[in-house]
Amino acid sequence: MCRADHRQGAAIRSDPAAPTDVVRFSDVRFAWPGSTRFGLEVDSFVLARGERLLLIGPSGSGKSTFLSLLAGIVAPDAGRVEVLGTDLGALRSHARDRFRSEHFGIIFQQFNLLPYASVPDNVVLPLSFSVARRARALANGSAEAEARRLLGKLGLDAGAIDGARAASLSVGQQQRVAAARALIGSPELIVADEPTSSLDRNHQLAFLDLLFADLAAAGTTLIMVSHDETLANRFSRVARLEDFARVIGPDALVRVARGGAAA
Ligand SMILES: Nc1ncnc2c1ncn2[C@@H]1O[C@H](COP(=O)(O)OP(=O)(O)O)[C@@H](O)[C@H]1O
Ligand SMILES: [Mg+2]
């Protein structure tokens, strides 16, 4: 209840118009710099509040690139990516980082934990960069207590939490730490890039059960990438990247005028 009230407050602060869309892509064009020049075109993509979207596609098809655009980690060459009504392209890089910390929980493919930091320190890290998430986490007690509560719910036992450096944990344990770090302070949107790819089937399903239980409690929106279609029945929507994105290569790029500069 407390968390829901805080969540509503944060949504109103960040977005006076309170749109039901959490994510909206409009006429987005993006290409990686450098020799590969792999790029994506997304005319339209919408993620509604509370949706649980499973995004599937083969390796190398651009799923992580798409998530990088969605999270404002890279900026489109053309078009708009709006999150909670905010045009990410209108924010300077520092403001975009802040916005991401406030509103996103991200589970990266490689987890990106701080290897020498303790498990609770890894989990509370996002609270250093987000006033709203810190306030929501502290509503339930101390930040560390909230970290331990989440870790416990995700099935990480106290023996693994106490005293261990993140680097000394198993892959499955590190994944739970990454999930707790994404969930702490109830960000509006969870972005998970193949979070179960290094787990066996039983651990995959158990992990999703735990993740979804926490998301459901907070009404959180989720986009999760996987190449495993058998997970589909747990999600409210399943999409293939190619349903809404076109891959562009070097030839097509000539037509993508960066800021109108190209012929
Ligand atoms: N940081 C990067 N810099 C340059 N090119 C990249 C980068 N990340 C991905 N790419 C390019 O984007 C293509 C798609 O990769 P990616 O989005 O990671 O696909 P997926 O997540 O579906 O496996 C890669 O083949 C590569 O050419
Ligand atoms: Mg990927």
C-alpha cells in the first residue's frame, strides 16, 4: 500500500499528463558507429503500463540494441523514444542517466555487478542515484533491510548474502543479486536482457516465479528479452523484434539522414 502510494506520486511528478504508455517509439532510426554499422528502424512501438512483454529473436538480431535505445543508453539518430511521457532525446546525458536511475530497473545480460562490493551494497546501489527509489525503499525500513528482504524473496539465503563479495557467488546467485538491484525502490519499468540464459530449466522457472511475484505486487511494467519461446505463457504479450523493427545495414544507412545531413 505504502509502495503503491509512493509509486503514484513518482509517476505524477515525472509525467503530469499521466499517459498509460510507459514506452513509446516514434520513427526511430539508429545505427551503431564504427565498422559494423548495424542499425534498427522502429516506426512505432508502445509498451503500456503494467504490460509484461517477452521480446524474442535470434542472437545478433538487435534485441540488446533495442533495449539500449529504450533505456536511453544510446540515443537515436532520428525519431523519438519517450518513457513515461519524457522524450529521452531531449535530456542531456547526465539528466538521461538520472532519469534512467529513477525509473528503470535493468538486469543486464552480464549482470554488471560490482565484483568486490558486498551483496547488499550491490543491491542498494541504485538508491544512491534516485531520490524517489530511495524514499520508497526506506518506507519499509533501512535500505539494507529492504535489500535483504528482496534477496530473501528471490531465494538467496543469508549465507550467500553475508560477507560474500559479488564475484564469489555462483551465476544463479549473481543473477538474483542483479534482480534485487533492479527491483529495489520499485522503479516503474524493469528491463531484463536474457536474465535466465545461464540457468537450467528449473532454475529459470523458479527465478521467473520470484521476479513476477514482486512485479505483480507493485504493478510494474516489464520488458524481457529471451530467445526461449517456451517462456511465453508467463507474459501478457509476446513480440518478435522483426514484428516492429527493421534491421538496416550500410546501404540502407545512406537514406538515414543523421540530423538531415546525409543526401
Ligand atoms: N556496442 C556496440 N558497438 C557497435 N556495434 C554493436 C554494439 N552492440 C551491438 N552491436 C551490433 O549490433 C548487432 C546486434 O547486436 P545485439 O543488439 O547485441 O543483438 P542481440 O541482443 O539480439 O543478440 C551486432 O551484430 C553488432 O554488429
Ligand atoms: Mg543481446
